[in-house]
Amino acid sequence: MIPLEDIYNKGVNLLLGSGASFGLFPTLQLGITNESGKSWTLEELATVFELTEDQRYIPLFMHYYTQCILPAQRFSIPSTTDNTGKTVIENYRLFLQTLLALVQRRQSLDKRCNVFTTNYDGCIPLVADDLINSGTHDFLINDGTRGFRTKILEARNFNSYLCHSGVFDRHSSSIPQINLIHLHGSVYWKKSRGRIEVDYNTQQTPLLDSVATEKLSAFSNVLGNPKKSVSDLPMPEFSKPELEKFKAAYDQIPIVNPTKWKFHETVYDEHYYQMLRMLSYELEKPNAVLITFGFSFADEHILNLVKRSLSNPRLQVYVCCYDAASHSRMLEHFCQHPNVTCLTLQEGIPMSFTEFNNQVFRIKQSSIDSEKTSSAEKTEDTDNDFLKAK
């Protein structure tokens, strides 16, 4: 369990990967296996296809689009009816509630924390909006945008925060704020006059119609079958112009390309490196804390950045591992760094988002009760002082 009671007053940063949204959206893990019986990941297979100029390269990204990107573009909380999806949403809600409880404990005026994510879905902003509209929580999600009708994303906007002040400016208090930083882009982004515009209400036209999706179905079925290999993967019956048309449209989607972890558009690429610099800057601060969940460190830019930041002796990193195999891989990455703690649950229990919230990232009830008692005692002391003064 992460000692949240000890780190709430430090610079708290979280890094979430695709494991957090698993159940709503697929990860990049495929079912198809290689010669050794190990499952391919989409980025591994795409890299091989790209290097060998395999004709199945573009259909692979058609599969990626239909299975991962399009569901994220169409996602909404009311439309999620299956129990697995509802569980994911509830986990995001619990995660945000714990995070808010953490920053609200701070005595300082600045009650901010950072959530970096490589996910391009809208789970965090939409669940946060749902929490705010419920009236149970008063906080701000800062996604780096400014504007009224048109919201423009700029890195400098993450440096601001909102305060309440009294009528006569005799007191002020900050609103808890979560900075949401999309490291790999977002399905809600689009290029607008050389800048990045963010629109959470956009209903985009799918890149593939029903006929194209049907052509792709046999290809997708093999990719999801652990009993199949690359040699079993058929080439869908798309013409060359159809493939080129899709590729041109796909390249405009503002998310990192899994093969080389690069954007296709310069404006997105520049923002990507600005956000990496922000992550680096936050980890260089005194008493910085980084908690990762659902993140495999497949992005070498982020892996190397975190490793460089570990030269900061006052940085503490908690890497939450899904299972024993993941734990072993993380130990290989960070074995030389004493300020990294790789966490896993007892043998046989995978660290799902549910288990992460219930066992790892939660505030002890005894601590909450103690805090309430302390607050009540302070109030009583203040009342007694008032009576004495009278």
C-alpha cells in the first residue's frame, strides 16, 4: 500500500496507462502469437510490418482504429451499459475521489496535483464532469485549455490555479485542482490554425463505413485468436486507393503512432515534447512523488526520462505492477535505483484498477477518523478561547 498519509503534502504526480481503461477499451495486446507462443502487441507487429513493407501494415491500423480509437471517440458515461464498463467508470470515480481527498489535506494555498496519461480516451474529464455536476465535490480539472466557445490547448495554462477570495479580500482559499496532461494525445483534439483545439462534444464521422468494416472482420478475428500466427493473417480485399485514403485520414488523428511513438503533425509533436519536459520538470522538484498504474513503460521516451529523473534523491517513485511477470520487468528497468518501489499484490492476484483503488491507492479510515477528531478538538479549543475572551 502506498503511504498516502505521508506524501499528501509533496508534489504528487500520477502516470496512468491503458491498464486503467481496460474493460472499456482494449489495450495494444493482440491475441495472435509468435514462434515462441508469446502474444504480439500491436506496436511490435506494426513495427515488423513497417520494416518489411508488409501489405498488411495499413489493415493492421484499420483494426487498431475500429477496436481502440473509434470506441474512445464514441464513449459517453450514459451509453455505457455493460457491467465491465460500469466498473471501469466507477474505478475512475473512486480514483478521483481519493486524489481529491489527498490534495484537500494540504494546508498550503496551492492544492494541485498532476495526472499524466498516455490514454487518449475521455474517462478522466467525463467522470470528473459527472462528479462536479453531482454537487458532491468542488474541484477543477485543468486540461490546459483556455477559451469560451473555442478551447485552445497551451502548455503554459497548466501553471495557473483558481482561488476563492472573501468579499473584502480578507481571506482566500484555493480550489483543489487536477492537471490532466495527455502525453499521447486525445481523441478530443484537432488541429486549428496551427494550434490544438479541444472539443469534448465533437461527433466525428468514422473513417471506415460498414462495408469496409465487414471486409476487415476476418483479419480482426485472426488478430484476436491466440491459436493463430502471423502466417494465418489474411490480407483484406481493399484496393490500393482505399488503403491510401484511410492512411491519409488516419494520419490526421491526434494520437501518437504506436510504431515509433510519434505524432504525424508538427503541432502535436511540439506539444508532446513540451509535456515530456513538464513531466521531467515536476520529477526534478524537491520531494516529488510519481505513482504509475496500468503503464508498461513501452514508451522509451518516458522510460528514459523517469530514469534520468531518478538522480533526484528526493524523488520517490511507486510502480504498480499488474502481476509477477510485470513486476520482474519493472525490477529490470529500475533495479539500480533505490528510490523506486515496485509494488505487486500477493501471488496469484493481479493488480486490476479495482484492486489498485481498494488495496494500494487509498487513505486509511483510521487516519480520516483521527483527522476529524483533531479538527473537532481545534474547533472546541477555538470556542473555549472565544468564551474566555467574552
